[in-house]
Amino acid sequence: MQENSKVGAFILGVFILLGLSSLGYLIGTSAIKFKEYERTVTVKGLSEREYPANIVIWPIQFTTIGNNLEEIYSAVDGNAAEIKRFLIDKGINEKEISFGTPSITDKLAQQYGSQERPEFRYLASQTVTVYSQNIDTARTAMNSLSQLGKKGIMFSGGDYQTVTEYLFTKLNDIKPAMIEEATTKARDVAHKFASDSNSTLGKIKQASQGQFSIEDRDKNNPHIKKIRVVSTVEYYLSD
């Protein structure tokens, strides 16, 4: 009886060993196939285009000096009206022109004990802003602003509040075409890689779209925008 038990146990052990060996082989083969299936290539595709800005924000800041406060306010109103007439004559729609609140500085009150009196006590400034979709018209008016200077209007600038801005707000209109272009270029690169490595390009494993960037084409042409996006795509490869 004991002999039969030992033989049975031995036979069972042999079957278990064979089963484990077979299982190990199958697992190993599956792992190799899975690893082969996981061969991938990651590529990038760039879409870059230039578009004209479609909105201009043009702040025109002017200053007035004097010693009589009432005259200062009258001069500010007169200069603002003159600038408005100038802009309308140049083709700017009246609805595209807005006026900021005048700012008056009393230089005498800012001397803090100084004995020297300023030649002009009051300094007034105001900003007239053009917000328009007529970029070419606004740029033509900018180039003619010296006409107002010849009439005695003093303009100030040089800070962020007086910088002209050009905006491009039609990104949603061009997104689909640019994404398609970037993805197509990425696939072309992947095809070239697969061909060079004697592989076959498979399906997309994953893809990501980078953020769109909008920049001035150059510092001399801020009204022309350079728009770009990069798509990153990972493809499967097979022999």
C-alpha cells in the first residue's frame, strides 16, 4: 500500500512539474509577444501660421499744464474733443472711441517743504482709447498723429498704460485645421521612422495636443501674429 502511495505521489509530482513548466513557457511567450506589441515611437508635429490681428486697443494719452485750474479743465476738454474729431476724420467710428477720467496733479502740494515754486502748478492728463476691428484704419491714423502735435497737443507715453495692443481673437476658427496639420505632420515623421527601421506603423497608442501660442511676428509688426501648436503622438510599431 505504501509503495502504491509513493508511486502515485511521484506521478502526481511529475504532472505538476510538467504543468508548471508549460505554464511558465506560456507566460514567457505571452510576455515576449506583449513586449513586441508594445514597441512604439513618439513623434511631434508642428503647425505654424501667421494671421493679422483683428482688434486694436490704442490708448492716446495727452497732457496739459497751467496755473489756473479752471483753464486746465477747459484745455483738457478742448484737447479731447480735438482728438475725437481727428479720429473720426481718419475713419474711426465714434462708437470705437472712449474717454478716461482726467487726472490732475498739483505740483505745489507735492513739494513737501521745497522753497522752489514750480513754473506750472497743475499737470493734467487724460487718455482717449480706440478699440477697433479696423486695424488698417487705426494704423493710418497713428501715422498721422503728428498733425495734432502741430496744434499744440502734448502726448505722453512710454509706460504700459499707453502701449498699443493688437489682439487675435479668432483662435477657435483656425484650431481644427491647425490641429489636423500638426497631426498629419507627426504621422509623416512616424512613417519615415518606421520605414527607416523596417517596421510597420500601427495605430495611435496615445496623443496629446500642446497649448496654442500667439506671439507677435516681430517687434516691428505686432499687428501680425504668429500662431503655433505642437501635437505629440505615440504610435505602435510592428515588424
